[in-house]
Amino acid sequence: MLVVRMEEQSLSLDMARVCEALEQQGCRGRMVPHPEGMCIVSEEPKEGTGSIAVLPRVRQVVCTGNSFPLGSRAVASGTTSMELAPNVRIGGGNLVVMAGPCAVEGREQMLEAARGVKAAGATMLRGGAFKPRTNPYSFQGLGHEGVALMAEARTETGLPIVTEVMGIEDIEGMLPHVDMFQVGARNMQNFSLLKALGRCRTPVLLKRGMTATVDEWLQAAEYILAGGNHRVVLCERGIRSFEKRTRNTLDLSVVPLVKSLSHLPIIVDPSHGTGIRDLVLPMSLAALSCGADGLMIEVHPRPAEALSDGAQSLDIPGFQDLMQKVNQLAPALGALTEEKTCPLKIAM
């Protein structure tokens, strides 16, 4: 794929000239908003890019060689970083820990969980207000009431919140209350939802689908980027395999692989990735050791009473232990990180 980056002050006429030059070579250019000026994306012209590179207001012409040009390292060499709240930034050497219950079950449970993960050092609060479940009779979440409870917990603790959005119709009502939208594994290829989130400017956490290849995952992210929303974070949460001892197979090899292909930050969810409470800590440390920009951990005040995924949820003391070990590991990772100008640190 070809990406033509335009100067910030480019006019419509300048971009029209580029599109016309592409059309003359049998390519169709698509204009895409970018924080540093408009981009034009198209197939690579067979006759080369020399005639395009010299056009007025063309800043850069990049041939990416892949199907996710805006997310490619050919366009941005470093890791993208984004601020979600004061002193909370994902990417660029910062380490974020998103923690909280799988499902928002009620006010007492949500506030207790939020206070507990905050005290232990979490940087974001996670919780499911809308719960897509395989069994239609399982607890489906509290919906917008759950979003309101998370917003109350944010007011008390100061933790920015991330929660799953399942339908386009829910975006508008959630926008004022959510710091980050999560797209779950089942919706990774819900292209209508991805396009709608691309028109927002709220950050998006995109989980890998249960059977998705890396290229399919990055192309899903491209739908959001192509809409003009460049605040995308990837989340590895395990893939479905023949193994039955764990809930999923946590594919940590994708962390360095994705980092070699894309500038988007990537975090790991070892709770869903394993489905087993005792595996969450070791896989968290392993995820950070192979370069993950953060973790998403399920924490419930009383996992045995959880309405969803209690078997993989840590209790508050268990999460405190995890955070203690993460903080012990972080300095060593900071010395090894490739982001030499921005050492790894817990974002507080």
C-alpha cells in the first residue's frame, strides 16, 4: 500500500492533484485525516511514485508493503503514545495496568474494586457494563447503569475508565463517561462498529479475535485509523486452540512481532488469555518481559461470588502481590527497552 503524507497547510487542490496522478496510474486514492496533516492512501502505482513525490505540498511518500499502512512502522518508526488522563499515558515507554472486575455487578462491588486496585497502584479502571456472553442466559451486564457506576468510581478514585462497547447505538450515550472504548474479541471484525469508532476521538482498545491472525487484527485496527481516530491500542487476550487445560492460548509471541510491524501500543490480558487465576501473575511478568506496554487484569473483591469469570479473577490481596512484583520488574525492563529516550515506568 502507498501512503502520501501531505503538509499541514495543504489545500483541497493539492490533494486533488495527488488523487489525479494516482488515477492516471490506475489507482484510487482515499483521503484520510491524520494528526499531522491529511494522508492519501492507495494501492502502489505500477509506474512508481516519482511523479507523486514532486507534487506541491507532498511531505512524504511511503510504500508500506502491507495491508495496514496507517498502522505500519513504515509510516511511524517509534511507538505511538497517547494521553488518556493527566499523568496516564499509554506507549512511549510507559507501563499501564488496567484492573477491575470482569462485569459491573452493582455499586458496592464496583466501588470496592476501584478503591482496591487504586490503592494497589493500577493506572486505569476496567469493568464490563455490556457483557457479550456465549450463553444467552448468562449475566449480560447492567448496560448504561453500569457505565454510570464506573463513572462514579472514576470520580472517587481518579482512575480513567475503559469499558466495552458492543453496538453503534451505544456510542453516543457512553461518550461523555468513558475514557477509552474497548472492542472485545467477538467484535474485532464488526466493521460497522470499527468505522463508527474511527469517527470518534476517544481512544480505542482493540482486542484480538479468538481466531484472528496478526494481519487480520492489524487490518481491523486500520478501519479505526482510516476513520481519523489514531488513538488505538491493541490487546492480546489469547486465541482459541486445541488446548483445553487453559481457557485460551495466550500468544505472547505476537508482542514483539506486532512491535516489529506496527507503531501501535500493545497490552496483554492474561486473565482471559489463561482463564486460571494462578497463571495470571507469571504470564503478566512474561508479557512485560517480552515488551508489552501494559496489562489488563480482572480483579474482584470476592471472586467466588463473581457473576462472570470468577475463576480467572484475582482478589485485592492477589492484585497487590502482582503489582508489587510488576514494580520490582519494571526497572530492569526500563534498562532493556528500545525506547532509550523514554524509559519504562509505571504511569501514575
